Amino acid sequence: MIELFNIKKSFGIQEVLKGITLSIPKGKTTVVLGRSGCGKSVLLKVILRLLPLDEGQIIIGGVDTSNFSDSEMMPIRRKIGMLFQSSALFDSMTVWQNVAYPLLENTKLSFDEIDKRVMALLDFVELPEAAEKLPGALSGGMKKRVALARALIAQPEYIFYDEPTTGLDPITASKINLLIKRTQNEYGTTSVVVTHDMVSALTVGDFFAFIHDGKIAFTGNRNEVLKSSAKEMQDFIADAEPREILQEFLNIK
Amino acid sequence: MFKELRQFFISISDYFSLGLRVLGGLFVRPLYINETFNQMYAIGVQSLPIVALTSFFTGMILTLQSGHEMAVFGAKMYVGTLVSLSLIRELGPVLTGLVVAGRVGAGTAAELGSMKVTEQIDAMRAMGTDPVKKLVTTRLVAGTIMVPMLSVIADGLGILGALFIANATFAISPQFFWKTVMHPLTVNDIMMGLIKPLIFGIMIIWTACHMGITTTGGTAGVGKSTTVSVVVSSVLILVGDYFITQILIWFLGM
Ligand SMILES: Nc1ncnc2c1ncn2[C@@H]1O[C@H](COP(=O)(O)OP(=O)(O)O)[C@@H](O)[C@H]1O
Ligand SMILES: [Mg+2]
């Protein structure tokens, strides 16, 4: 469980997060929605303290990390897998080395054990043949899958997905959505998916939070999202693409 | 104007705090020994051809130029003395520094800069690695060890180039040339010839790493960091050379 109280974050005079309060339940997938540029990536980075926290309180698994230094954050970060918006694979390393990285850095496992786990995860993301390739030789969707394998390898308690489907074609996007759901089912991790892709959100999410103007404007489950009377939420759904798939969700409700 | 000045002081303070972080974590595990050796190879061994070429030809040119001039005063035979002192005290360290600033400094700033703008450094931190230790400390240690070595090799090859011209153009025998090279050298000259490249090595890699990991603004930002890194380290080498020389002259009483 991750709890956020009144998180604030500014860059110079630009206030991005103006007081985010949110509870992220254990073992479920929480989707944080919001338009591009509303501070979703910033929120994830502040929780990991890749960006400094200006104000507010962050409690991760019962530990108040609000005043933690960079070195105190290290063990906390190792419990959290992060899938970056840009995938952020190390482009001087092969896919195998990328996926193995957290184990090579933070554990004393034998090479055989590491290889076994890496290959198992590459199987899970359906890319076993890519092990010796460099990230430069992969498509955007393949990179996301490798990044997912890397985020999962250390068996984190939490996993953060930053726009996992943005910029992918619908078929690849639905593959990624499927993987997020399978990850949830097989590993039972507490997941946070940050996205502006409504279809992806409705596919993978258990709980939803909507950021508007630096604050949480709405929280609820799938039905509550679709039935929400909050104006910003309705506008957001009205703008969402592609309509046909979204309509199916609207019909189910 | 005020904003730029403020930004300038912030980046100076970041520059020094990076140095402190490297020092603070120098002997803290993990030490990344393998990575340090890889960097020693990249910085030292791979710079060898260009350093060798530069210094060998500089030794030749220096001898050619000063040999003719010294002949006017009838001191042609002692060209080796002039060449060895200039190479060991000044040209070896400075030329090595400039070559490394161009080759390694630019490469390092570009590599770390692209890692920064593509979130690879964030990813490293997110996986519980300290990027300063893994990326900066390893390179700084490697640079501190390898640049002085390169400089010594540059001295040697420069003198070899000088010997070649002294013999071919001015008909000075290798034995005599060698005597005139070794004769004026003192421990202080050798000290100066080692301390300078040590400081240059630290300045080059430190600057490049600082520029790299503070890169913002996408690929254009990477280009800017790379350019600034080479310009700043070249200036630091040339200006620093003067101050280091002055300070060493006071301390060593030369
Ligand atoms: N490191 C940074 N420095 C300055 N401004 C930033 C930084 N990171 C993000 N921002 C700004 O914060 C706002 C939110 O960005 P972001 O969280 O990336 O949006 P998104 O919701 O699309 O992920 C943007 O206006 C962006 O320009
Ligand atoms: Mg984002």
C-alpha cells in the first residue's frame, strides 16, 4: 500500500502538483488518469524520489519516506519496478544485460540462476529471441516489453507503469495491456498505471484516480468512472480515443 | 541577466558537489572495479594512437623549428635539452590534456548526456544504483590514472620524434642527444610532468561528467553539453597550466 498526502511539486514558478492525496491499495491496479502534461510522470518520479518532494507525505508499505535521503531511498526503490514512458533501456547493453541488470547490481545470485530468470521473463514477454539484441534494434512495443521484463526481474512489491501504451499501435497496445493484466494475476504486485489512454485504463484498472489542475479530481472504480458526473472526468471520457472500443466499455456498464 | 548569473552559480555549486559525492563514495561498496578497468581501457588505451601521433610529430616539429634557430647562436647541439624540458614540463601534459579533452571529454559528455535525456540515468536510480558511483567515479578514477600515463608516453614519443630529426636533419648522434635530454632533467621537472596531467585528467573527466549528467533539453541539449564540456576543459587546461606552473615553481622553488 502506498499513501500520498497533500503532495506538492513545482518547477520554478510552475506548480505541477498542487496537493495530491491518494491511497494506492495493495495487490490491485490503480490507474492514474490525466491529460498530457498534468504531472503524471512527475508524480511517479516524486514517489520514487527521482525528483525531490516539495511538500507532503509519502508512505510506502508503512514506511514514511517523505524525508528520506537518496541513499535511504535505495532499498525502497529496489522494491519498486518502474516502466518508464521512454522505456529507458540501457542502449549500450543487450536485452539480456538490461533485464539482468537489477539482479547483477543488487544480488549475489549465480550466473545460471540469473540466466534462468532472465530467460523465463523474456518468455513471459514473448521475446526470448531478442536476448542478444541491442535496444536500438527493437521496435517501440518490443522495448516496452523488455522494460517490463527488467521491471519485474527483481520481483518487486510494486510496479509503476508510465504510459505503457502511449505511442503504440492498437494491436501492440492491447498486447501490453494483456501483459499488465497477466503480471497482476501471476505476481500479485501492487500496480500503478499512469496513462491518458482511456481504453488501456479501463482494460487494466481496478481503481481509478483522475488528476486535474494538480489535484485528484475524482477517484472510484470502473463503473464510478464511467458514470461519473464530475465535469472534467466526463470531458476526458468524451475526448478519449478510439471511440469504438471505448463504446464497448460504455455499453457494458 | 540576474537569472543567468544565478544559474551559473547553481551549476558551479553542482559541479563541486559532484566532486564531493565522488570523494565521499570513493571507497564505499560497490566499487565497480570491472567498470573502472573498462573505462581505463576506453580512456587510456584507446586514446593512445592519437596521443602518440600528436606527441611524436610535436617532438619532430619542435626540433626542426628550434634547431635552426639555435644554430644561429651556435647552440644547435643542445637542441635536445630544450626539447626535453619543453616536452616534459609543458607540451606532453598540455597536448595530452587537449587530445583527451577532445576525444574522451566529448565522448563522455555525449554518452552521459544521452543517458540523461533518455531517462537511462533515472532508470538506474530507480533500480537502486547510484549513477554517480557507477558512471562518474569509475570514469574519474580511470582518468586520474590514465592521463598521467598517457602524458609520460607522450613525453617519450615526443623525445623519440626529436631524436629522429636531431639525427636526420642536424646530424646529432643519438648518444649525444640522449645526454642533452637527460642532463638538465631534475626531480622537479618530473614532478611537474606528472602532477599536471593528473590534475588535467581530473578536470577533463569531472567537467565532462558534470555536463553529461546535468544535460537537459533532448538531443540538442546533448550537443550543447558536449561542446561546452570540450571548451571548458580546454580552457581549464590552458589557464590551469599557468597557475599550476606558478604554484609548483613556488613550492618546488624552481
Ligand atoms: N525535470 C523537469 N523540469 C522542469 N519541468 C518539468 C520537469 N519534469 C516535468 N516538468 C513539467 O511538469 C509538467 C508535467 O510533466 P509530466 O509529469 O511529464 O506530464 P505527464 O502528465 O504528461 O506525464 C510539464 O509541464 C513539464 O514541462
Ligand atoms: Mg508523462
